[in-house]
Amino acid sequence: MMCDIEKLYRLLQQEKHVFTDSRAAGNGGIFFALRGDNFDGNKFALKAIADGAAYAVVDDKNLPENNRLLLVENTLHTLQKLANHHRRQLNIPIIAITGTNGKTTTKELVQAVLSKKYRVYATIGNYNNHIGVPLTMLSVTKEHEMAIVEMGANHPGEIADLCSIAEPNYGLISNVGKAHLEGFGSFNGVKKTKAELYQFIATNGQGIFINIDNHHLVEMAINNPFKYTYGQTPSTAELKGEVVGNGLKVTVKALFPKGWLYLKSNLTGTYNFENIMAAARIGLFFDVDPLLIAEAIESYKPNNNRSQLMSKSGADWLVDCYNANPTSMEASVKNFIALPKKNKVMILGDMLELGGSSLIEHQKIIDMVAQSNDIDEIYVVGEFFSKTNAPSTIQKFISIDALLQKLSGHNWSGAFVFLKGSRGIKLEKILEKL
């Protein structure tokens, strides 16, 4: 007999949590046996129960009868429906955040700001896909006063699907750029997919937060009646701001209702201006005191190889190799070139998932880097960078292991080193070998 959502939800109230990795069994909860291209969670359902799970939700009709095995038609769809059912029991604001670049940093800044006044739950890490969003929603409890849900996508229709699960009241798109072109097909495909958030909010929500100076976002939001804006000075934005200083650690000067306030951060790169301003605008909308907004932004420290500044082996390192696409690569490379530092070393890794545009986009980056006389050493890593036409000053390596062999015994003392590339290139191995 198939288990329905109402029964599952009653069990959720009893067990408090769900999980999808059978290795996490051990303290009750409900295990969802998901399937993938290379795995089938149904095979681990009985072991999860033996290891401590209270129940396992399965969709393999050939499993033996067991009153702790809950049979459904499709475990993933059931997980998503359960998350949506839970969301409808929550009478709190849900803020959805998506974008090509900066969505995780923005989410964490917004969480830091709103947590100064509210009990906030936010997506952990980058659990932002068709599995991560349901797990995020099911982690929100009635103790929380607000939730922030990060949404990622690499194919059309995915943001709309995630909105149908989380049903956000408010939305923010950090920006749109060239990423996952293999899945989206084109930049217009990126814009159309990200705009699915705006469309959901226009029909079902209460408003969007928008960088009014970004003409792509303004065009995409044409049908949204309620816009809460931020932007650079001068601007028609409700919250205006500007970057002050050299961008090594970004400080934003923002004009709040009672006057200008300096928002100091530990983020590197002037492109983080829009992330900081987005968090400040959302905090202002939800009546967080501006002084507490500034305190929250200053206390936030980036991690997980996102705009991290660190010192190691006598060098300063700017590590931004969690992910990369043409838009983020261009912005971060320009920022690094402009920083007033000496003995600069740039190490770039391939940008992945660009499809037929890969070689063209990598050549654009090479051409931009080649024009600079401000970098002492330049290394590029990966299949696509290796195929570009580059001057002899740019050293090319097909793999990270080949680069590591070249850098063995390298004297890093006094250098300022920039790492930027897609996660799949594994540039962080350079730091691990030091």
C-alpha cells in the first residue's frame, strides 16, 4: 500500500528530520532512498533502518514487506511534495536567492544581517538544487521566524520548479551572466531561467529586491509591481551606496534614512559591492537597525574558497576557486589586476560547462590578461586554456598535477597569489601541497 503525504508528514512531526545519505543513519529520522544515474538508495534502505533510521521511504516495489519501509511511486517527487506541504504550514517570510554569481555569499550576508533581529534558517552550503531545496525547507521549524532559500539551476525550468516547492514571498537575483551555457544554451537562456523567480513572485509573492542599476535585471522584472531597490550613487535606488578604498577588503558607503554609514567587510573584490548592498537593503526592509547591519557585514568571514584572503608559505593568497564562469572570471581578474600589490602571481583554471562557447570565452580571458603589465607570473590550467593562443609570458598546463610539478619548490615568499577557476580543476591542491 502506498504511503501518502499526510501520513508522511505525521511521521515527520514525530521524527523531526529527514536525510538522503544512508550513512547518516543512527538517530531516528526518515531516510529517503533516492535514485541517481549511478546509485539506487533503495539498496540501502534496510541497512539505514538497521543503523538507526526510524523509517525509509522507498520506490522499489520488489523490496520485502516491512512496516518501516514506506512505499511511494517516486521518492524524489515525494520528498519535494513533503517539503511543499511543510512549507504551507509555515507562516513566515521565505526569501529566495538565485543568480549567476554571488548567490551563496549574498545568502550568507543576508543571514548574518537578519539574524541580528530574527531567528533565521538559511540553506546550508550550496544545497540549492532539486534535492537541496526540499531538504532546506524540511529543516525549517516553527521556531524560525524567517527562512532564506538559495536556488541554483543549470537548465531552463529549474528555478520555476524550485519556486513551486519553496513558494517564496520575496526574491532576489544577484546578477545574470554567462554560466552553465551548456545547459542553458545561451545568455538569454540564463536570463529566462533566472527570471522564473521574478515571475513566481509577481504572481504569488510580495516583492523583489533588485539592483536597479543592472539593466538586465530591470528588464527581467518589468512585470513585478513591488520592487525594493539598491544601487550605486548616483542612482534612483532607495538604498544608494559606493565602494570606498582599493577593494582588497571591500568597504561600502551606504546612504540609510538617517545618513551615510560605512559597511566594512572581509570580502575581496569590488564586485562584492552588490552582494553587500543586497544584504543591507533586505535588512533595511525588515527593520534591522543600520548599525546592526554594519556589524553583521563586518563580522562575516568568507570560507570554502570564496573570495578568501589567507597567508601561507610567506605569501598572501586570494582564493576564489569554488566556481568560475566568464562573468565572474572577468570581474575577479580585473579586480586582481587593479589591486595595488607587488609580486603578483595569477593562477587561472578552466571554466567548465560552457559548451560550444568554451574556447571563445577562454580566449577572451587570455586576451584580457595578456594586456596587463601588472602581473609578474601567470599560469593557466586545463584543457581549454591550453588550447588558447597566448603569449610566452602565460604558462599553460593541461592539468593541476602538471602545474604542481612545475611549482614544486617554488619560492612564494612575498608574493600575492590569486587562484580562480572552476571547482573541477582543483586549484586548491596548490594550497594543500604547501
